[in-house]
Amino acid sequence: MLTGSLQGRDFLKLLDFTPEEITGLLDLAADLKARKRAGTPHDVLRGKQIALIFEKTSTRTRCSFEVAAHDLGMSTTYLDPTGSQIGKKESIADTARVLSRLYDGIEYRGFGQEIVEALAQYASVPVWNGLTNGFHPTQILADMLTIREHCGGLSGKKLVYLGDTRYNMGNSLMVGCAKLGLSFVACAPEGYFPQPELIETCQEIAAQTGATLSFETDPLCAVAGADILYTDVWVSMGEPAEVWRQRIESLAPYAVTEELMDAAGKNALFMHCLPAFHDWNTTIGKEVGQRFGRTYMEVSDAVFEGPRSIVFDEAENRMHTIKAVMAATL
């Protein structure tokens, strides 16, 4: 089921992996997905135990790691923001060394990329990035598996990411597309694009893989001929409420609507890493919607619930790709 080439490796960002290694993880995820759907046991890591450190809570990431670990025969310990002393009473280095004596792998979901990098530096077991402010590599694996399933491949496909492209999702999608030969378009207002240093790195990668990277401020121009329109929430966890006004004023023209989907073409699909503010059926969605007079934020309900939305296939694939990462590295 698996080559040993990634055994013992950390999974911190896709920049650390070759296109062939990433493709191998996608192939493994597809195999594990088929096994699960067929009811074929694949508890190849029976008896191992992993620690899940969540300084930022999550539905999909936690459930994906826990179900994937169970399917592989492992047990988990979930440490929420109040459940560990990491960075408070115990340093990151000491936490990593203690957990390495107790567990076979460590997942971290939280804030700075430097935190998960430090965990990996001091841990003697694989460390996996469940999300940081800088990168979200497990999400990109799920996204690429989903695109491959729906579009028949990855090379040459056009993905347009609309909204605030400065942070983990914009960074990670740009890296993933560069590594795997897709055409990546970041569509945002000026000042909302990724850091120039990362763009330069990805351009160098793209030159080797046949990928293309472009940066547009006009949504209609950006989406022409796109295979995938992708967006994310405009305000991340932990940012103050007053940020909403600025983001809405800047990003409202980049919301994914039926008109924008039609401009992309009849075969264009919609993706979102979730959660999404597409209606008022959440506390925050209703509060912000009423405050600013909007029935949706980054995507309209018609698109989110429409036939071209593949967001729940994408959400399921978080589990299959996370399972592949753990199986490959353990």
C-alpha cells in the first residue's frame, strides 16, 4: 500500500515535498478512500497513538484526524486550548520532547508557522501541520484530490482563488498549484496578495512543472475559462470584529455569485475550505449580515448550495488525505 520514502518525515508545508511525493500522497489517499468505501480494513498502524494539539478549534480537522487515526488502528489524545501547557508553563521544545516519549506522532493546529516548525525541530516523531497562519497543507491535499476526481486530472487546470489571498489558504493553494502544474490565479484588491518572497519561490517551482501564476484585480477577467473558483472566509478566527467593515468594503466585489460562475463557464466548479458565510444560519453569519446589510459574505447561497458546488466532497477528502499523510509518515 505504501512506499517507505516518507517514513519519519514531518508534514509542515508542501514546499518541503517534491511533486512526485505529493502525487504519491494523493494516490495513497485515493487507495485508502476506495478501501474505506469498500469496507476493507486498513488498520495498518494498530497500537500506535497520536497527540492532537489544537490551539485553534476546528470541526473538520479534528474529526478528520480522529476518524483517520481510528481507521488506521490508532488512538488519539485531543488537547484543546485549555488542555496543554504549550508555550505557557512549558516551552515548545520541552512539549515536543515530552510528547515524543509518549506518542508516535503529533498534530498541531494553531497560530504561527514557527510554532509547528519548532515542534518538529525538537520532536523525535513526525509532526503534522493541521493549520497555521502561514500554511494549511492538509487542506490542499484534499483540494487536489477533489479536483482530480471531478476534472480527471490536475495538470493545466485553472484555479482562481478570490478574496484575501495573503494568508494560509492563498499561500498554500499557490504552492500546491505550482508544485502540481496547475494554472493559479490570485484575484484580490491591491494589498491583498501573497508575500513577494513566496511568489518568487513559487514562480521558480512553476518554471519546472509547467504551472502558471498570475495576479488579477478584476474578477471577471480572472475567472474566464476557469475550472475551479475557490474562496474562503474574509475574516479569520481571532481577528477583531471591527476588521469585518474593512474586509467587506474591500472584498465585496470578489464574492462568488452565480454571475461570476457563469462568467467562468458552464463547467466551472466551486470550492471552499469551510466554514462558509453563505446565509444567516450561523450566529456570526446572522450577526455580521444584519450589521452590514448582507445576506451572504464570500459566496452566495445559490452558488454554495448549487449543482456546481463540490464543497462537501472536498470536506470528506480531508479525512482521506490526512489518513494518507499519517500512514506514509508513520
